[in-house]
Amino acid sequence: MGPTSFAASKKLYRLIADKAICFAGNRNLKIYGLLSCKSGKRMKRENRMFFNSEREAIENGYRPCGHCMKTAYAEWKKSG
């Protein structure tokens, strides 16, 4: 990993610490969830997408995670 990757990682960690990023999503599956989700932590780095809010994730066509966002997932499933 070169300095660019390190700088990008450092910036990402700062955004997470400052609560500017609250959700992560999987580009391939179009699922978003909490940063603390066990399922999300297993996702490949190249598939990760980050969001400031649930609204942003939904506007980009992502659905809630069934593991860490059970209530939102149940509502999404009921409406679909």
C-alpha cells in the first residue's frame, strides 16, 4: 500500500470518528447497514460504499440490512 492508500484510509477513519459517515453498503448486493454490523465487516473492501445517512443510501438504490437493521428491513420488505 502506498501513501495514497494510507492517506485515504486515514481520511475515512476521521470521517467515521466525526460521525460524518454512519452507514456502509455493499456495491454488488445494494445493501446498506450500520458500521458495526458483522455481515458488513465481512464484505470485501472493493465492494464497500459509505453513506452519510439512511436517506442517501435509499436514494442510491440500497436496501436495509436484515441483520443490523431489522425494523427498517421489515418495513422495506413489507413495502416491496
